[in-house]
Amino acid sequence: QVQLVESGGGLVQAGGSLRLSCAVSGSIRSIGDMSWYRQAPGKPRELVAVVTSGDSTNYVDSVKGRFRISRDNAKNTVYLQMNSLKPEDTAVYYCYVDRVKTDQSPYYGMDYWGEGTLVTVSP
């Protein structure tokens, strides 16, 4: 069974930094793209950053130059380094991984969401 465990959220002052981690556990054979989404109160969930299986990255414009996504394939973990945080970055951050192949499903990949971790940036 695949599980996603997120960590690293918390309360930080504006201008500060946080590093989010999302570890994917289970009998993993491969993972496709790994992403971070966020959802602020009263707003739809938005894609923040994605790192592909080929290590290409893409970011929403509002975080470019401040956030950095990376992955460690040996640990099946994706990270989001968040610098120069702003109050408008306050949200629940969700990890999302796609095309996960396991020993139980080696040919058909499935997608998974993490439970979310709260990031609060105070003015």
C-alpha cells in the first residue's frame, strides 16, 4: 500500500524559510511526476511546483525565484524549499505523485495525494 507522509509545515514570519518534505512509502518501483499543490482558505487548489521524472521543473509565477522543488529518487521523496515567504503563501500544501508503479501493480501506475501540511506566514 502506498503512503505519502508530509512534513515541514509550520508558522514562520514573512521573509522566512521552510522546507517541506513528502516521503512516498510502499513497494515502489517508479514514480512519474512529483508535485506540490496548495489551497488557501476560500480558494481552489493550485499547482505550485512540479518536478518530472526527468528532473525538469516548473513553477507557478507567484513563487518563481523563491521556491525550489527537488526529488531524491533513492528515497522516493520530494522537497519544496520555500524562501522569502509572504503572507499570501499561507495555505495547506499537498504533495501529489503520479504514475506510481509498485510490486503489486508493476505495469499500471496510480496517482496519490498526501494529507496536507499547513504553512502559515505571519506579516
